[in-house]
Amino acid sequence: MLLWPLVVYGAIVLSLVVLILGLSYVLGQRTNERATGQPYEGGILSAGSARLRFSSQFYLVAMLFVIFDVETVFILSWAIAFRELGWYGYIGVVVFIGLLLVVLVYEWRNGALDFGPDGKKILKAYKKLYQNPRAD
């Protein structure tokens, strides 16, 4: 069997991991200050729980992002093989992009891409704020 290259590769990787961890233990600093055991929050003291509830809209936008990324991979694959695919490939990618546009318009019309405040509400609040200024 030809498993010896895999065994050699695994041994090299394992020895590198042990070497790096050992060097970081030997050469690393050892401090036991007040904030050592706390998670790093960019210099800001953490408050509250890390278990926050996200809106379902967040997950919808994340799924749409992943879907459109995968579609980008398909289009780039077509672009790489453009000469070999000829007109059949060109017609296929035009249909594919057309379907993408139809789905994007459908999602936009259904409100799947509305994840911010309504612009009309913002303008109404802005006008209300500046039409009735407070007397200082």
C-alpha cells in the first residue's frame, strides 16, 4: 500500500503542532493580572450575556448572501471554460443570470432585502424634529 506518504505527512504535522505549542509555552509570558481571565472586548468591559437573540431577518440575509456567493462560483466557472463551452454555454449562463435576476426581484418585492428602517419614517421623524425645535 502507498500509505507511507500520508503517515509521513501526519507525523510532520503532529511534530510541528507539538513544537509550536511547546515553544509558545516556554517563550510565552506568564501574567496573572486582574483582567487575564476575562474575554477581550476591545478594551470595553463586557456587560450582559453573549447569548443574544437575532432577528430572523438576519438569518435570511445571511442565507441569501451564501446563495449568491455559490452562484458567483458557477458564473466564474463558466467564464474560465468560456471557449470550450461555446454558444451552448453562453445561452446557458444567460438563462442562469436571467433566473437570478427574476429571483432577486421576487425577493426584493416580498421584502426579503428590507433589513433597515423605512426611509419614509426616517424623513418624517427628521421633519418633525426640525419643525418643532425646543426652546432653550
